[in-house]
Amino acid sequence: MLQPRLTLLVLLLVTLCKTYAAPGDTTWIQAHNNTQLDYYNDFDVNVIFPNGNTSYRKIIMEFTLGKYQCGTTEQYCGDWDYTVQNYLMTPTDTFELSRLITPYANASYPRTPWSWKQRYYFDVTDFYPVLKNNAAIRLSYHNYSGGFTGSIRFAFIEGTPPRNVTGIKRLWSGAFAYGKAGDPIENHFAAQNVTVPAGTQQAAIKFTVTGHGSDENYCSEFCSKYYDVYAANNLLARKYIWKDNCGSNDLYPQSGTWVYNRANWCPGELIYPNIHPITVATPGSILPIDINFQSYSGNGGASYITETGLFFYGAYNYTTDASLERVVAPSDYEGDFRANPICSNPVVVIRNNGSATINSIIIEYGVENYPLTTDTISNLTLTSLQDTTLTLQTLQALQTIAGGNTSKFVAHIIKVNGATDGYAINNTIQSAFVTTPDWPEQFKVVLKTNSKATETNWRIENSFGTVIAARSPVAANTTYTDEIKNLADGCYKLVVTDNGCDGLYWWANTSAGKGYLYAANSAGSYLPLTNGLPAYPATLAADFGCGYTQYFRVASTLPASLLWLTGENEGSTNQLHWETSTETNTSNFELQFSTHDTGFVTVATIPAKGNSSVTNTYTATHQPAINASIYYYRVKLLYKDGNYKYSNIVPLIPVINSGDAQITDVKPNPFTNIIQFGITTSQTASANIQLFDISGRLLYRNQQTFQPGYTPVSIDNVSRLASGMYLLVVNIGNQKITRKLIK
């Protein structure tokens, strides 16, 4: 049925955080609603879609998989990896819109209780020519036990798509035996000749294929084979039908053989179609299309489930069109479970929806109600319809907002290739997220190896990527206890890896024995984990496949925001400033210095107030005796009872200004919306221009070549930067030129 229009803001909060659009431009269409799936069945629902008179820039199909309790006579209930196919059935044709595999979801496992839900998102924009008017949506569940539910709804988002679809042709589809002598799979994939429709400039073959069944060689599910695609009698692509990362599944642990790699699928994951572009398609011409599978002979137990569509497109609607497609982290979306929660670098996915290659992009981002940060990403080569994942500069707010709270992350594209994007509606994105847990500055990591001791390793890194502690065991069935001490306040991550991709214990590989890994505070209490595993000694704590990453924050005695260090370089000396909002039984501060972000030494001692309920500001000056490209500082606060805590770490870049290149005409200073300056050099030189805040965070960077003489330079879109001091650094030739700026 047709539901009322909702704002895209609701779409973003409820779904996978797709791109913004103006309020009121999204239409929701409900198909299935908690349909109980059972026993080789097709479930059909009649739907009234839009009539085709409105342009939609994106159509998203949301499939929600859930569970229900089967009758007492059933041996299995939601326990197996079943294939689910979803079809659009029009009065004239049928198309498979999506495919997914159910997980091994026994209710006794921590991630899949009876109340479990998992959302899967499919981009079905290209089906719009047939996804309209009266149709039926078929949920096809051809498996031998129940226990799962399925819900399907569609979000029609108004706007302009990257390209208009001029035609769709369904080619080969169905489940076919592979390697069967009496019925070769090629019998079902005879070459086809298709007439290219009017208005077409390009085309693409979308081929969805998954391997199932098992013969004497474990094909097709557990063997890797390939297929070749031919267009216009030319080899277009060779693609292997294989998924090699099931042990890194975001839905883990599962109750079955979830870590085994398979033929283009993993239990609990959606299936992406393989897309094979055809760059030139002439209207009215005949386009021969063929798919040939790798030659193979077996006993007939192997098969492939296939769906093939040939899509024709007109010209790109925009030359420059970058789209923010997804927030990987920070996000509370269960499909990016392993990547969250974080306390350092946000991760986003962008797509090039235009005809021009994207070489650079400027993104502004941050946590709602906190100052925003700007990052410039250069040296890209993002061609049309290509996605890329970007790891942005560290976001300080992720380290300082209260732990365990739900907040909102926002990001916006400022410029593409140095200019305004051609289509701005898809330039903004947001996500809800939960902050990273807080751990103490001192704890222990306990690892008991199984019989394959060298497979499992762990390390702890700080926000600079420096390894603080690590363990690479060599002895089997041995317990290693490592004490972690004196961590400065900030963001860290515990990275656990297993080269065998079967964790420290997995029920299907009992010959390896049992191991475990956990972290505990000085009192022996287990530290909070967000990786989906129960704390030791629960057996499942060792069932983590290829490994996991656990982010955590340290705020030793006081919240980090109450002992915050800033600094600035003034030629040969460094000025440091910090403040406390309250003090109780404090003794003194030690200013500590390093030429890297570990191995600090005390360079000054400053008395503390002792007891105070007001804000107190402290300063210190240090002149390093050695030269380095970056100086690092932190403050250690000591209490009268012997306890202590650390501040954040501040990197300071020394001012170096020698040679013939000069920065001149820096204006306005203080600045508001723009920073303008000039660079004068006597010869052609390449310069790296950077803008830092006072805590050393990189906010802007740009690479530019300067000709001899004077060249004006501007940094735009700085209006959202917080008031305070900033550092402009230009590395040109062998020089580093630095200027302090105020906003």
C-alpha cells in the first residue's frame, strides 16, 4: 500500500543513513510486513507503486530479517543459512530485485535472540522503468525449516538519478546444475542478441550468482570457479564466484559454520550483483551478449542460482556529481557492526555520479552541537559510478563527549575538484551513533592460546597509530598476562587478529583446543566490550573468526575535558597552556616532552592549587634542546595520595622560515569566513598548504604548484571553525613557513 510521505531525515535515522534531500521528497511503499517464512514457499504481496511521472534520484529497498519461534515439533528454527530471493512481478515480466542469505541464528547466541532484527539495503534505482503502478513483490524462501520473518519496504527519493534508464532486458535466470555431464550449465546460457533502445549511450550487465550444493569436490558452495562475460563478441570480464572474507562477517558469532568462505556469499550477508559496464552502446544496433562458465565436470551435486539483467542508459545528467553514500563509522547500523563504535577517525563512502573523474574533495564533518572539522582529500582518481571509502582526520569530539551516549554525526561535501559540486542534494549525510566505552589507564590483557598459538595476536594502538603494547604468542595452550599502565587520556584500540580466521575456539574445529582473550581492571572485573562477544569465561568469547577491533577511551581520574592541554610554537620555544575546572587534593603538574608520541620525559614541574572549585589556568614554556619535525607534550597531574592522571597529547610543529619563499598579505587576521594570503617564490616550486588547530589537528590540506613571483591563495569555508588560534603551515621546496592565525 502507499504510505504518507516522510522527510528524508526520518529515512536517514531509520535506515542506513543515505544522503539528505529536501523535506517531503521521499515516499515510502510497504510490501511485506513481518511475514513468517516457512518450508519452500513463495509469499506474494500486491503493491501500488508510483505511476512513473516523478523523477527519483534513488530508490532504496529495505529488507528486514527477523525471527519467530517455531512449533515445538520442529527440530530447527532459524538455525540455517537459507537463500532468500525477492522478485518484482509486473503484468509482463519478472525481475529479481535482491538476494540475501540468512545467518545461523540460534537464539542461544548473543547476537541472535528471538527479538533479533537485521536490516539489509539494496539500491534498486535502475528498476524504476518497471517499478511502478500495480505489481507484486514475491518473497521466495525455498528452504526446509521456519523461524525467520521478512519485511520489505521501498523509499522513493525524488531528484535526478545519475543516468536515465532507457531500457531493461532480463536475460538468463534460474538455478542450474554445474558440472553435470547430461545437462551442462551452458545449455541454459545460450548467447543472446539484444537491440539497443533509442537514447542509449552506455549499458551494463548485472549478474547475480551464488554457488550451492556439494559434489565430490565440494562444488559449488565451497569451490572457487569463474565465468567470462562477452559483449559484442569481445571478452568484457572474467569474474571468480567467490567470497574470501566470511570470517570477518559483521554478524558474529553465529551458531553454524559461518567462518567458511563460500561461492559469492557468507551466512547473514546480502548478495551484491556483479556489474559489468559496456561503455559504448549504439541505439538501434544489435548487441550480442554471452556468459560462459569455467569448464568443470562433477557428479551433479553442484549448482548456481543466477539472475541476469541488461540495463541501458542515457548520458550522465551531471558532469560533476559527488554523493555521500554511507557513514561506516561512527554509526549504530548493525551492518557495520565491526567498524563501531569509534573514538578517532570517521569513515565515509563517496560515489562519483558524474561524467568527470573526481581528483579531490573537501568534506566538512563533526558531531552535532560540536565544532566541525574540514578535511581535503587529494590524489583521488574516482571515475564515473565508482565508490571509494575515505578515512577522515581524527574528530576530537569523539574523545570528549560522555561515554555510552547516543549522538549524531554529520558530514557535508564542500567542494569537488576545487569547485562547487554540480548536484548538491546528495552532498550531506548523517548517522546516529553510540560513543566508545571508557577504560581505566591501567588494566591487563589476558590471552590463553589454543594449540595454534601463533595464529592469534593482539596489539593496542593510540590515536596516532603508535603501538603501545602487543603480544604475539609462540607457546601453545599457554596463558599470557600483560599489564597495561600509565595510558594518557585519549582514544585507543585493541586489535585482535587470527590468521586462521577461526578465533581461539570454534565448535567446528575442536581439534585446535580452547583459548580465550579478555581485558580486566586492577580489581579483576571484566572491561566493557562492544564487539558482540560475552566476557570470559563464556565459551563464545573466543568465537571471533578473523578477529575484531575494540575501541576504548581513557579518562584516568578526572574526565578528559577537565584537564585539557593546548599549545603553540614561538620559534625556538613552545608555549603550553592547560586548565582544570575543579581540583581535589592535587599536588603538582609535570610537563612532559617527547620527539615522538611515546617515551615522554619531564621537563618542568608546576605546583597545583590543591583544592579548588573554580577554573584554574596554568602555563609553561619549554625550549627543546634537539630539533625535530614535531614536538609532543602532555601533562601529568599528581595527587597527594599518590594517584595521577594524564592530559591529552599535543603535537606542535616548529616554525621554520628560511629561504627565499615568503607568505605575505595574510588577511583578515582575525579571520571569519575566508583566509587569504600570498606566496612569493623565486622559482617554480610545489607547496603543501596545511591548516592546524591549536591541538595539532589537521583541518585543511592542499597541494599546489607555484610559478616564480607572487601568487594569491585562499582557504574558503572556514566560517564554521571554532574561535581560537590556528596555525598555517606551508611546506615549499625545502622550506617550512608558519603563520599564526586567530578567529
